[in-house]
Amino acid sequence: MGNLFSPVTQVSLDSPEGKLVQDIIHDKTVVVFSKTTCPYCAMAKRALDEHNANYETIELNQREDGTRIQGVLGRMTGATTVPRVFIMGKFIGGGSEIKKLNDEGKLEGMLREANAI
């Protein structure tokens, strides 16, 4: 899971990081909040790549504010693990959920509906 090595604290949605996360989710059709070392993140990105999806990746472990952003995501989604995947502003799930949607043939339709492929 994505938060095994860095402590994550809950961060207000009104904080600068909260506003940043909300802006990213609003401005990007598909966004993956990820860590470069996370196998579940790689799994989610592979599923998106299978469809040549256009998506934005935010690598939290490469940002100074990554832990705080992860805290915002925890407040928004109920879990601080990564990945956290959003399509058209809606939280879709983590790596296992994205893989399951892909295996069931549902991810492609969601990406098409969002004009991400």
C-alpha cells in the first residue's frame, strides 16, 4: 500500500494543498495520485496505458507537499493509500478497483465517456 513508509496526517480541504488537489481534479479529466515505488500505482497506470488513456500523474513521493496532499486525499476519499484515481472529478478507486474495472471491460467505457481516449 502507498503509505507504509511515510506518516500521513489528515489535512483540511481548505488548506493550500486541499485547494491544489481540488483544482487538479477539476482541471484534469483523469488524474492518478501515485508514488513511483508503489506496485498498486503501477497496476492502475498499466490499466490506463492499455487504452492509451490521456491522464495526469501526480507522484507524491517526488513532491515536498506529497504527504500533505496524501492527507487531503484521505479526507476526500476515506483512505490515504495510493493510488487515488479520479475520472471527470469523481473518485473511481485505487489500484485494485481500477484493475477490476479494466478486467470487467468497464474502464474503457468510462475513459471514452470522459474523452480520455
